Amino acid sequence: MPPVSTDSEHRSRAELNGLQLREFADDRVVWERSVPPNALSFNGPVGIRSDNARLQLRLLTAPALGPVQRPCPGAGGEGG
């Protein structure tokens, strides 16, 4: 991956297909690994952390396979 410079725009995305996790930068695969099976049992909030960046985010997911848990209002995230 070439170095990132100030005032340049880049795209990052991740795909989880079964246990295979792939990370893309500017539509190029830059990291690919299998995750342990217990990673799929995670049932909690998902977050993104960034510093000194202007971000535009889009979250795409498959339909839920079971009950969806929503965060409690005031539990550190948005909610009302």
C-alpha cells in the first residue's frame, strides 16, 4: 500500500464471508485472514475509531439471523 498523504481521499472496507475476513484499501485486498469460530458468537455493539480524519461511512449487513438487540438509551451511544 502506498503511503497516505495529507488531503488525499482513500476508501477502506472489510468483508466477512463465513470465517474469512478481507480488508480492502482503495478496492485492493491488503489483508486477508480466517477468524476463529468464536468471533461469530459476538453479540454486542460495533464501533469505528479514527483520529484526524473526515469520514463518510456506510454500513451494509445481511439480514439478522436472530433477535436484534438495541443499545439502551444513554449507554454510551446514540439513542433517546
